[in-house]
Amino acid sequence: MGNNRSISEGDAIDAESLMSSKKLAKCETIIPEGAQMEPTRDHCAVIVPGTDFMIFFSGMTTSNNARGNSIYELKSNTMLSSWTRRADAHTEIPTASKELVFNTALYHPISNSIITLGDVVSTTIDNQHIVASYDVSNKDWTFLHFENHHLLKPFKLGCGAIYRADSNSIFSFGDEQDALSLDNIVELDLNRMCWNNHTFNPVSGGEGITDRWYFTNVYNSRLDSMIVYGGMHINLFKQLGDMYILDLNKKTCSLLVPNSDYSPEPRYSHQAAIVGNYMYTFGGCYMQKNNTGTRRVMLNDLNEFDLVTMRWRSIQLIGSVPKSRVGHSMQVQLDKSVYLIIHGGQSESGELMNDTCRIKIPQIHKNTSWKMHDILFIQYKIEHWVDIQIN
């Protein structure tokens, strides 16, 4: 186990010269123009490939867990950053009412839209498992109805989902009620507009995934697999630091055992993203025991997991390091270099935040030119070493 030490700009250290010997990542705070999105946690954020903007769907907006449903656009590049309020979801989605809750959002390249999975708070509304499509260009909403839609479980806060381009489908699992179980992984087939439950069997001699919530899940196209990391044990209420790989083709599940002495603190309510053969994680929290019981410790560390060597590595953050937080969003952005865009969340004091931070991750391969068309529409090819997961 180990914690990162952040280096501020004022430290007596030549950060630039250390770049060649240590894996460092520069951080900066983005201060966009325009009316800013309200402080929020457990919100959804999606990078639109081929553009320089992100779309945000607000989450919890007050300390008493009230939900917002406004939609914002954040334009961000090396020259300019600005906020634009796109809409209030309840005024745009037919019959959805103000009680619509967004829990997961994913970019759909075929329709150039964002598909949202969610539910509604009110028990008076029949459609408690909302699947909707938000057209990025026209700003129009469409409800998506699947065969036997009424049998779908609600997509609750804490659920996870990934988009699989090869089958044009969404895999979703886990929520606050049922957590992650191997018998409730749902595939939404966007070609046939039907859904199926899948059972992922442990590999020979292995164990299944412990039920959990507030985990992260990312998709790696080369492995055609979903990687589940961390979370909170649903029964024991303790943080987890294990990692599983779910093969979407073979429908198998196996535990990934790191091949390194260093491993990050077990955690939940963190974020993760895939770049090439690397998974990056940031933030979250864990419960620390002391003489009086336990206390929640917030994190602001950045860690890298190599999916080839199976090794964890701590990355040193320098510059305007983001504060410790939970319930934030993190997306990958290409803008000459590769950046992690971190927004919002909740601080250790319980304050909701609306700050935006950008972390420039170290270049993984030398003499590699970054080209947006390599990842456009998220249609990956083996020769493209950069593999951006939008989640």
C-alpha cells in the first residue's frame, strides 16, 4: 500500500527535469467563462469524440441529496474554456417530469447521441427504468423502448455500464438495491432493441465477484472485456481493492492478480478510465480504523495499472493538484496530449464542488503522434495504441 505525495508549484524541486526519471503528471485548474454548472456529485459526464466539448448531466446538487436534472456543455481546449447551459431535462424529455434521475451516460457513435440510463423518484410513474437518447446536434430526446421493457430492473444510482461497439450494445449491472451480481448483468441490444440477462461464470477454480456498489468499470476493446475495480462491499460495508475482468465474448469472470509490490489503497466512489493498455484511477475514499472507531479518508491520488504487465504504479501529481473527493466525474480528452478531466464531487468536509481540473498524463510511447481520428466514433483497431473509453 502507498499514498502519493503531491508536489506544489512552490516546492524546491525541478519538476521538469524529473519528468525523464519519474512518472509525473502536471495538473491545472480550468476556469471556464460563462454561467457555471451548479456544485454536484454523482453526475454524468461524456466527451463527444471529434469535438472539444463535454456534456454534463447534473447529479446531487445539495447536501440533502436532492437531484438536479440540468444539462451543461463544457468547451475546453488549450486556448479557451467556457460553460453553456443546454437545457433542463424535464422540459425536454416528454412526460419525464422533474423527477428524472440520470445514473449513467454513454456516447453512442452510430447515432451521435448520448444514451442515458436512469430512473425516476416518483412511484406514480410507471416507467421506472428510463433509457433515453439525447441527440448531441439537435438537442432532442427520444425514449428507447426494448422488448419486454417493463421487466427491466430500474437503473439505480451506483450502477455501471459500458458501450461495446462490435455488437452495438450496452452492458449494465449493479445498483444500490442488488449491487453487482453475476446474474444481473444486462445487455441492451441497440440493433434488435431487445435485452438479455447474462451469467458470467468464474474461470476454472476461481471465485465470482463479491457483491458491491460504487465500483468502477471500464471497457478494453483489445481484450473485449470489462474491468471492474474496487467499490464498497454490500454486506460488510468495507472498501474493496480487488480487480476482475469480465470477458464479454466467453462470458467468464476472472480475478486479476497484480504483479507488483505497490497497490493503491482499497477504495470506493472513485473514477477510472482506459488509455491504451493502461487503466488510470483517481480519488475515492476508504475507511480507516482508529482508537475511536473508523473515519472516512478521502483520496486525491492518481494510479496507473498496466494491463499487459499487471503492475500498479503511483503517479506523482504536480502543479494545481485536485482536492481529495468522491462522486466526481473523470473523462479522457485528446488535445495534442492526453488529459484526464476531473469535475465536481464532494470534499472531505461534505461540501459539493464544481471545480474542473485537467491532468496531463505521461506519454506512454515515444514518437507517438496523437490523432483524434484514431479514436473517432470509438471504433478501435489493433494498430491504434490509444484506446479511449467513454463511460
